[in-house]
Amino acid sequence: MSCFLVPVSSILNLATQIKDLDISRKKADLEGHTTRADGLRKPLMDIILDQLAYSIDTIPLFLKTFSEPKWKLEIVVHYLWKYMTKPSVHTRKSNGSPEDATFEVALKCFSNKTGTKSSIKKIGPDVMQFLVGHSCCICEHSQVF
């Protein structure tokens, strides 16, 4: 049985392509261009978030793997968003997105004391501090925000 190593850059390239397909699928779904016949597939972001939620200790190492700041920020924001109290609900039928999952909106959620306590309790203070600090550094150095 032979074993081979796949370069990290190839895996990141594949992940980027899958992410682009997920974005196209989501856009088509919001515009009403999909049907049940198109089938269901769990988006890559959901798979990543599930894995990170399962093993919190891997978050710092996982984020070091990605070199693209936008991708890192998106992962962090979606991870935070998973555990935060959402300000509003976006449905397929609504006209326009009231507030999407952005770092700015995630920071606004910290203004609610009860929601913040609940999020920190779910994630843990160390992980929360790491994620918010990491996001701030990404925004500061790459002007993503």
C-alpha cells in the first residue's frame, strides 16, 4: 500500500473552489433558480464549523493554515455567529438581506449583555478572546472590515 502526501496548497485550492461553488449555489437558491431535483449537499463552511465545534483545540492551528485573510475572517465570523444571538432572521422570500453574518454585526451582538454571556459560556472565554482578537488583527492588517 503506497502513501502519498498532498501539498497544503492543493487542498486550499480545492477548498476555495468548493467554497466558490457553495456561494454560487446559495445565490441561485436565494434567487429561486434551484429546485428539489438539484439535491442537497452540506456546504463546506458547515463541515468546517462542525469540525471546529467538535474539537475547539484545533482552532488556532486550523486558522494558521489559511493564508487568505477573507477566508479566515469568514470562518471566524461564522463560528462566532453559530453561538451568538442573532439580531434578525433572513429567509428566502425576504427582500434584501437585513443584516448578514459580518464581523461588524457580530461585534454589535456583544452589546447585548445576556447574549454575550451566553456565547462566552458556550464557546469559552479563551476561545472567544482568541477569535475576536484574531478577527481584529485580520481586519487591521488587510482592511477587510
